[in-house]
Amino acid sequence: MIRHTILYIRYALAMLLKTGDIHIISAAICLFPRWIKDYMSDVCFTVERKIPWINYKANFFLNSIIHKNMYVFEWGSGGSTIYFSERCKNVVSIEHDKNWYDIVQQKFLINQTQNVAYFYIAPQKDLPITCYSKSKDYAQYDFSFYVNKINDYPDNYFDLIVVDGRARNFCLAQALSKVKVGGYIMVDNSERAYYISDFTQLKDKKIWKSNTLRGPVPFQHAFTQSSFFKRLI
């Protein structure tokens, strides 16, 4: 318990130093009881909990905007996919890891889920690298098929697009035209500045309303940041 608390404080301070956001202190204090309860729980698996693996404050915000008529697209699957399938009209989910894909797909089979189009799209090793992940595990792989799957759908189609998988800056570039007016793009782990730093258009307050949420993450010691961008026109 003491070791976990010390690590929790350490990561809270790291996020504070990184962002300068003093609200991290109040979030760390207020959310600690919930965090430690979840961390010490016997069920520390987002697929079993049916929740997105994002920080608590981002989860609270997501709960406030989600509705049953939503069309959702996400890069990166898991508990979030099950969460959306139970609350939204239609979900398209893209996964690059075959083992993880099989685990999540099994849940859909057990639950007889009908409103999820779930795609396994592996990165390609024998193509020119135009869309890449900064992970060393994928240094020689191209993610173009994975990134561009969203282009199977019309512009202005999705109510929510979640960027939470690989090659996120490339995914975000494709997401901008696919979200409806009034819809949202969510970029998880946006404390990694390169995910969104090149997209100056997202700073245009006439077109996009932004909301950045920071806090602890269920089942791990990390503090992360999620950014939501609502398309206004």
C-alpha cells in the first residue's frame, strides 16, 4: 500500500512538472480513494470492467457526451470497444495486435455483440514507410493500411473518433475530416506533444473547442492526459 502510494505521488508530481497544471494536485487527492480501490481490486482488466483505459477525468467527460445514437470510430481496441458497444449505435474499431484482437473478439462472440465492425489490420514490413509508430518494436513497419481504414467511410460521418492506438499523429490527420459538426475527436496520451503539435488548425477556436483532462489512470500508477476536440463548424 505504502509503495503504491509513493509511486502514485511520484507520477502526479511528474505530470505537474511536465504541464504546470496545478489542478493535478486536487485531482490526485480527490481521486486517490477510487484509484487505490481499483488498483487493489481483483478485477484489474479494462475488458472485464468494460471501460476505456484512460484517466478518470477523461472517463467522466466521456460519460457526459456519449449517447445511444453515436457512430464511433476508434484506433486501439479493448475495454473501450465494449463500453461503446453498450452505449452507442455503431462502433468501428481497428486493432494492430493479433493476440489482443483475439481476446477482445472472443468477448464479442460471448456477448453476441452485433453493432461492432472489428478489424485486425497488421502493420506491413515490405512497404515504404509513410505512416509509422515511434515504438522500437515497429521501427521497420508501415501503418498506412491501419491509419487509412477510416477513409472507407464518408467525411462528416462519425460522432466520436478515438485516437488511442499506433501512429496516432497520422491517425489524427485522417480523423479531422471524418468527424461530424458537433462531434468529438479524442486523443489519448496527448502529453506526448508530437501527437497533436503539428495540427495548428485545432487551435482555431472558431472551428474547434478543446478540452484537456489530466489525472490518474485505473490499474496503474501513471498520470496521463487526454485531449478532446469538438468540431464547431
